[in-house]
Amino acid sequence: MNSTLVDLNELSTMLGRSPETIKKDLKRNRLAVPPRLHIPGTRLLRWRQIDIDRWLASHVESQVEVSK
């Protein structure tokens, strides 16, 4: 199991989105970002790599081949 932790800047780079947009989406549209890891007693924004990978995989659009 990949338990690597990813911070906000790393997630931003992975998704091609600004850290500010990700922070806003955490409040207004939680489905627009991978599930966040909550570390009790902190306000750190961290994600597990495995959760990011699963979230990305769940958002892959299937390609339907159109015959001519």
C-alpha cells in the first residue's frame, strides 16, 4: 500500500490547478478534489497518494469508438 503523503503544492502540480483553487474547492465543491487526510489536532492539508490515484482513476472517461 502506498502511504506517501502529498502536500497542497504537490497536489496542485499533479492536478494542474492552483493551490488557491484547491483550497476553495475543499470548501465549496469537495467532489472536485481528492479526499483529504485529516490529521487530528492540525490544520495541515495532506492527501495520501493512494487516495489521489483512486480518485483520478474514478474520473477517467471511457472512450467510445464511433464507427463511420
